[in-house]
Amino acid sequence: MFKPRLDVFLAFPIHTTALVANFLTLLFLPLVRPPITLSVLLAALLVYLSMFFGVKSAAHKNSRRLSLTDDDKPGVR
């Protein structure tokens, strides 16, 4: 199951704010009916921010894995 990593979101507050604002804007955008270019631009921004947080979350998980000592690694004696 997907579990969001809040420490990654808190480390980048401007990006997190842009992600939440963009998501809410796209959620209520059909009520206003803006030009299609604005909708495409906002969807592209949402994809970019999602990929940004995915990379940062994966990098954070891998850096923790690389920083383990031999005593902390499972299966290493």
C-alpha cells in the first residue's frame, strides 16, 4: 500500500503548496470552463510535481538504505 512520506513534503514547502493548489484547481476547474491550454498546462504541472516528489521520496529511501552499517543490515552476520 502506498504510504506518503511527510518528511519529503515538509522538506519542500513551496513545491508542496504548488502541488496542493494545482490539484484543487484542477478538481474544481470544470465549474469554470477555462481555455484548454490552461487545463493542459495545469495537468502537465501536476505530472511534473508528482514526478518530483516521487524522485525525492525514492532518493530519500535509497540514501537511508545506503547509510546502514553492517550491523543494521538484515541477513549480514
